Amino acid sequence: MREKYIEERYPALMVFGLHAVNGMPQVCDVNGETNVSVLSRAEADRLVEFHNKKVHALINMAQAFEKADQKAFQKFWYEKEDV
């Protein structure tokens, strides 16, 4: 399992800039599906770090799972009964 496939499903967050109206830092993903205004840049950085740590932990677990039992991983990840 390549990291990019996991990141496509669970994209990392980033601080995108400041909201045009309220001037608050904007946290978003690359798809624009998550878009959050936060009170400070420090808060934005904490949110991004927290989320991205979870994504990287998921990547490590998924890759280890696939390495340990590829058929079971494919059944889980792709929700297929006949792999």
C-alpha cells in the first residue's frame, strides 16, 4: 500500500492562509472538504500536527497489515469478500 492511496482517502491538513473576512487562520485539506477557522496560528499548527500524526500512524499500520497478510488487508481496505 502506497502512502498516497491512504492520503487520498484521509488527506493531511495544512494551514492555508487567513480567512478573508475574519482574518483567522484557515486549516484545510487539499480537497477542500475540511475547512476550519481557528483562533490563532499556534492553534492551527496544533490541529494540523495532531491530525497529520494520526494519518501517518494509519499509513504505518496499513502498510504493516498489508505486509503481514495481504489478502486480509485487501478484504478490509477494499471491502471485498473475494480477494
